[in-house]
Amino acid sequence: MNSNTTDSRGRRHPRRAGRGSSSGGHHPSRRQPHGHVHHRPAAATPALIPVDCETTPIAFASLGLDPRLLEGIRDLGFADTRAIQSAVIPLALAGHDLIGCAETGSGKTCAFVVPMLQRMLAETGGHTPKSRVLVLAPTRELAVQIEDEIHGLSYHTTLTSAAVYGGVEMGGQERALKAGVDIIVATPGRLIDHMRQQNADLSAVELLVLDEADRMMDMGFWPDVRRIIAALPATRQTLLFSATMPDDVVKPALEIVRDPKYVQVGQRSAPAKSITHRVQAVSSGQKAEWLIEHLRQPEGPVLIFSRTKIGADKLARKLAAAGVKCIALHADRTMDQRRQAVEGFRGGRYKVLVATDIAARGLDIDGIHTVINYEVPDSPDTYVHRVGRTGRADEIGQAITLVAPEEQRALAALEKSVGVHLQ
């Protein structure tokens, strides 16, 4: 929790006193009331037409933001906006509902956190007794990452936040929710648990953000998302983001926004151009041996994706037995084990992380040199999100897919769908 109490991750944050009132920057326009869920007659999926928006980098200092927010931006080393931020921030500050699509690692989190914080600072100057913003994310790792960025950007304000996710005791989260944090960042399932116990008061939420909305649908969270939305005020602003926007996501997404502006930066549902893609032909029985040889002198941190949890554990044990410093990450690990795996990989203790798709979203680690698909991914979106863990922030990265003879047909379909040729 971003306040003067101890949060659910055991951190203690001092209360930050604000330095005066809002600078009077952009103030989001008031929304006209709209229903909780907009039911549309069955029809073909509407086409999303990107709005014409400016993507040229501009100085954050030129956006008319609250001085306290600008200080947090400077603390994080941000000077100019990136493309998705240039496009989204002015529209969000103007109060529009948004659907945003951009490559992984392009800065989407900052694109919605900055206008979110500015809105609250412009309206009240700081903390208020009830939660005003709700951010939904599909995984605990992504929820933690988002809340960390909120904490950094809001450090010089009195705004408070808390991350609410499963795998840990509910007590600390319950205290944070009942204390009335300004911003709740939650996974849908755990938030539903708190709603059942009447821990979460969502009656004053005026801004809803859905990050990685397509993943929430893939993971079966959409019924929970709809239940949560039904508990929100009818008048609100809604921002929906993802790196991929397949057609089967567009229709349900349009049910929860009102007259949205669609912002697309880069190619829709495509990997970043800073990533090189290659294929390594190898039989299924020889993949582990190829990896062991390849990893003897890695050029940098390597993230390996395995299709199953059992497969990730088995491969990690085999690599470790061969002298490779590695660890496994998947949903059957406890939250503390997952945290230790991520921090050990980030800090260099482990050179290799073997993970399931739990790491395809929300794992934001600088400097991952190579992503390796141990098997051919089963969908183009999975490929895009996996390889998006490298080549972030315009850095150079490479993706290697190990392909057995029986996977050649799946590889051909993947190339066609993603629109890249794997060398």
C-alpha cells in the first residue's frame, strides 16, 4: 500500500506530504452517465478505426501536469513521452474512454498512470477517504508491477494505492481496502473475494483501467470483470489496454466503454521491430541438449518458455544439473517462491529463467537478451507476448523458437498469423 502503513508485500512507505494545491493542469471532462454494461445486438465484430493522434515524443513538463507528479516523473528518469504516451495521455486527460493497443515494452503503464494521477490531483489535490480508481490486471506479477509504477510516480503526493491479488493472506489487503486507498490495483478473482466479504467499497470509483484485457478473457476472468463493472458507478471513464487486440476481444471490450477513442501504435497484434526472430530445427528429444550447449556462454539473461508447469520444472532441473544457473517460475509456486525467482533473475543470481506463460505478461525486467520458446507457441498472441519480454524500450532483443519436425505445420501457421518470417 502506498501510504504510511505496511502494505501486503511487507514494505513500509512514509506518508508524503503534498506541496500545495494542484497546478491547475488538464482536468478531465465530466462524463455523461452510461450503463454498467452496454448490450449490443448480435452482429459482426465492429472494426476499430484508429484515431489520428500525435505520437512524436514531447516533454512531460509541457503537459501542464501537477508539479508533484512531475517530480515523480523526474525521479524515475522520464523526460520525454514515448509514442503510446504521446497518443494516450492528452485523450485520457480530456476524459475520453480509450482502447489502446501497442507493442509490449512500449510504455503503456505510464500512459494510463500519469493521467490517472493528474485527474485525482486536479480534482482534490491529494488523498480522499474513498477509492477513486480501479485497475484490473490478469496476473499478480502485472498487478505488482503496475502498483510499483504508481508508487514511484505518486511518491511526492498524498495519494495512496494497494495491490490486491491472490496467493497471499487477505488480511493486509483487507486493511488497505477498508482504509480507503485512492487506487486499487487488483486481479479480478481476488477482488471478487474481497467484494463478497464487503471489504471493497467501489461506490466512488470514477476511473476504470483494464490492462491486458485479452489475457483476462483467455484466463476466464471476463465473468468476474463484468461482475466488478456492475458494482461500479454508472458514470465513469474507462481505459482498456493490451499489446494484442484480436477480433474476439473487440466485441466484449466495446460493451464496457462508451464512444471510445481507439489508439494504435505500431502494427496491431505484432511484436516489436527491435526483436530478431529465428528458428532452431531440433528433434523433441534433443531440445534440452541443444539448450545446455547454447547456454554455456549466454550473451545475456535468457527467458525460456515451456508450455506446462511440469515441463518447466523438469527442464529447469535438467539445466541446473548441467551447471546452468536457472530457476523455474509457474503458477504452482507460492507467491514468495515466485518473488524470489523473479528477483534472483533480475539481480543476476540466475542467468536463465524457465517459465510458463505466467511470465508472458507483467514480467518487466530490463536487459533480457533472449527469449526461447521450448515448443512452438499455440497462438500468435502467445508468441507476441512471450517475445515481448525482450526488445523492450527500443532495446535490441532476439527470440529463438525450437522446432521439432512434427511442429513444422504449427510453425508455418504461426508465421502467417504473426506476420513475421522466422529465420
